[in-house]
Amino acid sequence: WKPKLVVADEADSILVEQFRALAATLHQPQVAHGMKVVLLTSAEPGEGKSLTAVNLALTLSGSYGRRVLLMDADLRRPSLNRIAQLPGDRGLGEALKAVEPQKVPLYHVSEPLVMARAVRPDANPMSVVTSPRMQELISHARARFDWVLIDAPPLGPIADATLLAPLAEAVL
């Protein structure tokens, strides 16, 4: 993963510029319409949506200096935690499934970039992604951050991204 990140010393300059261009494209509807919440998905697994989500978050927080929450909402096959290699065994799914309301553990990757990661795969996260707690989390994040990027599962094999899409203002 590391060589494919826009912040890597060996990052391809064309790759870096492409993510800056994508961030600039998203900047326009944010200014015009207040868009903040973007869901990133793909048609099938392995098409690079998580890598795209990470690089977009790094670009928006680094090059643009925006406060960004990157949320791993692919609770069936979480991957952002592998990229970030963060300690701990609690994540988004565990906090949202808890009987008593709990805060979702947030990890400061850098000053403006924060991650809400998923830790353990969940075979049936439907109740979590459609829960009032998830809606509340997105609402609070929207108020606190300039951007909320949701790394969602692929559309093809499962319904999770379709259920998460109404929580976002744009889908990539």
C-alpha cells in the first residue's frame, strides 16, 4: 500500500496530481451546495475504492488543509485498518452494535485527518448501517469536519453501499 499513497516519498507525481484534481472537482459542489459527505464504492471487490478513499482523504487534509473524517463502513471486509495499522480491537462496528451508546473510537492520523476504522469483519452488518446511531454519527461528523469520506463495500455483491448512499450527498 505505501508506495501507492500520495504521501509516500516514492509516490508517482501523476498520481498525486490526479488526486488533487479529484479533490478540486469535489471542492466546487462543496462551495456551491455545502456538500461534505461522500461515499466511495465500486462495482466489485478489489477495484481500489479503499486506496482511493485513503488517497482522497490524504489529499483533502494535506494539500487542501481540510479537516477530514475517513470512515471504514465496509464492515464485512474492513481494509483501512490494515493500511493504517492502528492498535486496538474496537472500531465502528463494535461501537454501533453496543447495547449502551458508545463513542466511536477515532484515530488522529495527522492534525486534520481522523479515521473511524472497522476492526472485525461482520457477516451481517445491515442493522448497523441502517441504524439511527449511524445516522447520528454521520450528522455529528458533518458538523465537526469539512469532509466525511465513507469507504463503503462494493455495490455488486451486497446491498450495504446502497443502504449507506442516502446518508451521503455524493457517491463516487
